[in-house]
Amino acid sequence: MNEDCALCNGLWREYAKATTEHVRLLREEESPGWDLARFRKLESEIDVAAGVRARARIAIKIHLSKDHGEGVRSVASAQPD
Ligand SMILES: [Zn+2]
């Protein structure tokens, strides 16, 4: 990553935010006292959060490859978590 690049900084912030949200939901799922309706709602929220996180990560890889010439091969093999 390039610390002087505004796009890098923005993408990393988005990824950090998505990761925080994903982890928060996973912790909530583990917390006691859930009922089935809440669990189902959490599961779909976790799916969405995982997708957002994976896309943010891929966006970073694509940007690094395209604009900074880094990690070209890893973009092709980029996998969501
Ligand atoms: Zn950049």
C-alpha cells in the first residue's frame, strides 16, 4: 500500500470498517440469549458483511495491481474469505 495515495487510504478504511462490522456480528452470534428469529437475521447480516469485506479486499488488490503495479498474480487468484 502507498500511504500517500488517497484511494489506498480510502479503500483500507472501507476494508477496516467492513472487517470490524463482520467481527462484531460474529461475536454477537456467539453471545448467549439468541432466539431463532434473531439468529436467522444475524446469519443473513453476517453473509452480507462477509461479502462486503471480501469485495473491499478485492478492490484493494485490483487498485494495487492497476495503479501501483503490485500483486498482479494475486488478483487473478483473489478469493473471498
Ligand atoms: Zn493507491
